[in-house]
Amino acid sequence: MRFRRLILLACAAAVPTLIVAAGSLAQGSAAPSNTSLPSISGSARDGSLLHATHGTWNGSPTSFAYQWQRCDAAAGNCNAIAGATSDTYTAGTGDVDNRLRVQVTATNSSGSGVAVSRPTDVVKSTGSAPKNTAPPTISGTTQEGSTLTVQAGSWSGSPAPGFTYQWERCVGTGGGCSPISGATNTTYTLGSADVAHTVLVVVTAKNSNGTSTANTAETDLIAPSKSTQGGASIQVGQVSLPNRLVIDGVKFSPTPASSRGQITARFHVSDTRGFSISGALVYVLGLPYGWVYGSPETPTDSTGWATITIQPTRNMPLKPGDLVLFVRARKPGDSLLAGVSTRRLVQEPIR
């Protein structure tokens, strides 16, 4: 009996030791579990390099895998960022106004465990929105059929902005501009619809930090092509130096004059760009003096023509010869011999 009791006591003393050993064996075979969350260091700004630490784990992980995620500004709706699977990540323009976090997977021979870092602050933009520092400009000849080119001007802003263009057609007296359909390139070829108008370009600069616009100045009036001069009319008030008036058309009825009856004279006024001029004052003086009565200044009509009745006196001979007329066109308010005025001598034959 004494021997049996000794055996039982020895067995009872050995049992706790076996339980502890079994517990230790179970702990060593468990998958990793996180005890301190992963973290992210670095500035939450566009272009900044962020670094992830995997945190601390039980289970002696043998490897760590990383997956960066992009979340909304409230740190919800998080989605994996394709290809962002290292312990570093460079924030980009697509992350601006969002938050970032990193998911870490720890692995050992028994399995894997997952933990997610707290999100970063909202990612801010780096740099500044575009700002115009020198206005855009237009170069080229302002005449139908010519091609104009816009230069974007000078801009600040980081990153460097990209540009888009919109050509607009304006009323001839300035303002009232509206977009020209399809005219969105750096060049624009002037057409018949542009004649007697001006054009400008709206330049839009854009980068990841914002958008800004700047306009060119309006061009000079678009002149008709040389093959269609006189086809478009503008007011004489739109003519200024270095442009001048031109008397480029003369018609008489009857012609030649065969009696001392009335002569209807018509004079067309344009300017050096080729526009027909409305509202120019036309004055006629007969030479030699005394052959015709004087006529008042007459404004040109909407097509650039002034019609003046010339009444010969009995001093005009009825034999073959020529009635010489001094013709002047001027802008109201200008000096008779200065400004944009013009003069010309014309002849009406007498037979």
C-alpha cells in the first residue's frame, strides 16, 4: 500500500507540469495577432512620401504585407490603391481632399493576421492655383482669310498649368463677345462672318490646385479681303489714324454731259482697310469756279455712297471739254484738312 501511494503522489505532481507544457505549445502555433496598430509617418500633402510601420504583433510574424487605401474626407468608403503594396507611398493629385490608411497583413507558419492603421489627415494640395502675370496676346493680320495666333501669356502656379483656348467674336464697336463654335485651337482663320467685327481669345489655365482665365485684348476690326473690298460697311466713327478715308468710286448721270441740265454724281467712300464707310461727309467743288453752283456736304449712306446733285451755270460751255470736280470726304468733327480726311479730283466729260 505504501508503494501504491507513492506512485499516486508522483503522478499528481506531474500533471500540472504537463498542462503548462501543452499551453506553451498551443501559443507558439497561433497565427499572428496585433497588439499595437500600424502607423503612418510623413506629411499628408500632394507629392509627399509616406512611410508605414507594421506595429507590434504576437505570434512572431515572419513577414509583413502592405496595402495602401484611399478613403473619403470622413475616413469612410476606403478602397485599395492599385499597385500601392510597399511600406512607402507617395501621395498624388488623386489623393487630394481624401485620407489615406495602410492595411498590414502579418504572416507566420500558422497563418495570417490583419490590422489597419488610423487614417491620415486630409491630403492637401502642394503648390498654388494658376494666376496670370502677363496677358495673352494675338498676332497676325486682321483681314479676312488671314490666320491669327494666340500666345498664352505668362502664368504663375504650381504645378505648371495646362491651357485651353476659346476664340470669341465681338461687335465692331467693342464688347458683346460670344464664342465661335469649334474655334478652340491656338490658331484661327478669319472668315467672312468676322468682317467688321473684332475677335478675342479666352485663355483658361488649369492645374491640380485650381483654374483661372484671362482674355486677350480685342483685335482691330477685321477687314474684308482685297477681293471683296467695299462689301462690308462700318460707321465713319470707327475710322481713326493710321487708317484714312479713300474716295474709291465715282459715277455720273448723264455722262457725258451734253447740256446744262442737272448732273447726278455719286461718290463711294471706303477706308484704307477696304471697309465701305457710312456717315462720311462728302463735299464737291466745281472747277473752273463759276461753272456749277455749290452743293452742301452730303453724308454717305449705309453702303458708303453719297449722292450729290450738281447744277451747271450758264457759264459752263457746251463745247467738248471736261468739268473738273474737287471732291473731299471727311469725318464729322475732324479738321477739313487733317484727321482721316481725303481729297480727289475727278472729271465729267462734256460733249
